[in-house]
Amino acid sequence: MAAIVYFCVVLVLVVNIDQSNLEVNAVNHFKNKNLYQISDNLYGETETMFFSEKNSVDILNDFVTGLAVNFESEYYKATWQPIGISNFKGDVIFDAYYESGSNKSPYVVNNKSYKDIKSIQLNSNVFDMNQVQISVGKKFDNDDYIFDKYNNNIPVILGSELDGVYQLGETLDILYYRKEFKGEIIGFLDSSQKIMTTKEPETILDRYIILPIMRFTEVPAITKENKIFVIASLLSQTNGRIVTDATPLEIRKKLDEIATKANFKEFSVIGANGIAINSIVRMTETNRSTLFVCVIAIFTISTILFMYTTAITIRKNVETYKVLLISGFSLEQIYKMVGYKLILTSVVGSILPIIPLLFIVQNPFNLLLNYLFAVLISSLLMLVIITMFTRRTFNRIDIVQKLKG
């Protein structure tokens, strides 16, 4: 029993260290980086005048394309934007405005009843910079970020709390910027996945539906049905962040070149407030350091307690060892026997905690390897210490002398 409890503690420590490393690695992409916020100036009269121009949508699309091409690995876009889901199966906690207490009533579009649900639309850099992990299924392909005017199907990835509410491969009727889509579920996120969004420096995705931000290779002809979708999509992609090592002067120069080529001037670029991001980076690193200290302390205490119970067992079995010596066993054979018993106890004790791990954690291979490595190191450490302790105990007891009488 002591071995099972001990290795359960080891498993819990390994899981926590693994999660801590994931969080630190994710925020490291933002550490000591310069963040620049791009915002369009299209509001009020300026917006009305701009979109009154015949080629305004093409101009905006050229600017968005220029951002995506010139800042391919640096342009960061994660937009908090509720989407309508028809006949949503989930609980009220998934409502877009649940936390604020201002949930909206369902509404009908084209004879379908929709409900506004939490959703974030993001580009591929968000996955990479935050190291977002998928528990089952797959991430978006490169083609998923390109709008196909001939296809109304789009892939979606669901947060961990929606796993079980929906299944992989199921489809959702989606209303996104007033345009209807069929969303195919291609994956589910691991629990506690976090990203930086325009609204918050840290957003947990457990209750969100994730959509790819779709770029237009060619702007579709504007109709009454798609006008809101096309314009809203372009404006959304215009407002993003650049995460880079470049200086403000370098960024301004590159943006001016993009704007001149696209003939789009209605935007501003400012150094985004990095205080919150840097605070999260420091806090995450501090949490990991604190966790490591706690892990070492708990591991040390657990190891001492386990060895203490083993030592008590050895003392209690002295009479048995006397019988073995009388039967012709040598002290070296008894030492080996104690070692073999410890190894067997460790094997049995370490296997049992793996069983719930296999059922609870999806894709547990890496976690399992880390756990087995920790088991191997701790078992070898205890084997050496217990063997030394056994020899010392036998020397103190002077078991040969006791046999004489």
C-alpha cells in the first residue's frame, strides 16, 4: 500500500510539472517581444465614405493580404466573436455572455433557431505561439484558412468541456457574421488551453468553439446575403497584432509599404500594452519555480516515508532472515532478496497509478514516458539507499552473534 501511495504522489508531481512546462513554453513566445497593435480608422463618416468607393473591398483585402504575407510568422490574430449555433446541445455556461449575466434569447434566421455561443476565430500563428494542444482529432490545415466561395463547409475545433456534448465528425449549423455555414468538428482541445486575445491577455478555451480566420484569395461578389460577412471578416483581419523583435521604425516602414501598395491609409499602429503579457510570463515562470521547490520537498518527504516503512519491515523480518541464514543463505543473498523485494514492490506500486491515467488522459504517451522515467530514477535511488540501510541494520543487530545465542 505504501508503494502505491508513493507512486501516486510521483504521478501527480509528474503531471503538474508537465503542465507547468507547457504553460512556460507557451508564454516564452511572447517573452521580451515587441507587440504592435494595428487598428483600422474606419468609423462614422470615414467608414461611410470609404465603403462608398467601388473598389473599397478590394483595397481592404489587398491590405489584409499584405499583412498576412509580409508578417507571415508574426501576425497574430485571435478575435473574440460569438457565433450562432442552431439547436445547440450544450448547457447555458457556453452562452456567449454567460459570465456577464446578459445572455441573449435565441433568434430565428431562415427558419432555424440560433443561439449565440462563445467562439474565437484565430490564425495559425495563435496555435504556434501559444502551443495549443489537441487531445483528439487534428488542427486546421493551411487550406482551412482560405475562404472557398464554392463550399459552405468549415472545420471547427471545440474546447475540452464540449467533448461529450458533441462527437468528432459531427456537424453544426453555424451563423458567422450573418452567413450560414456547416461546421464539421475536426478536433477537441486539451483542457486548460490558454491564448492571448485582443480582449484579454489570457483566455482559457475550455468552453469555446474555435474557427479559422478565413482570408480571401479573391473577394467574392458582394451580395445582400454576404455583404456583412465579407466586410466584417476583412475589418476583423485588419485589426491584429504583430509579435516581433523588430523596432517601431522597422515596423512602420514595412506597414507603409504594404499600405502604399494596397492604397489603404485608414489605419493606426501603436505599441500594444505589453505589461499584462510580461506579467503573465513572469508569473508563469515564478509558478514553475515554486512548483519545482514544492515537488522536491514533497518527493523528498514521500521518499523518506517510503524508506522508513521499508526499514521497519526489514527490522520486523529479522527472525525470518535468521532462519534463512540457518538454512544456508549468505548475507549477500539476503541483501539481494531485500533488493528484489523492493524492485517487485516498486513495479507493482508504479503500475496501478497508470491505469486511471490511461482512461483519464487522452494521448498520454509523453506523460507516460515522463512518469516511467521518474519511477526508474526514484526506484534506483531507493534501491541503493535501502541496500545500504539493510547492510547497516544487519551490522548493528549483529545477526550472526544472535544466531549463536
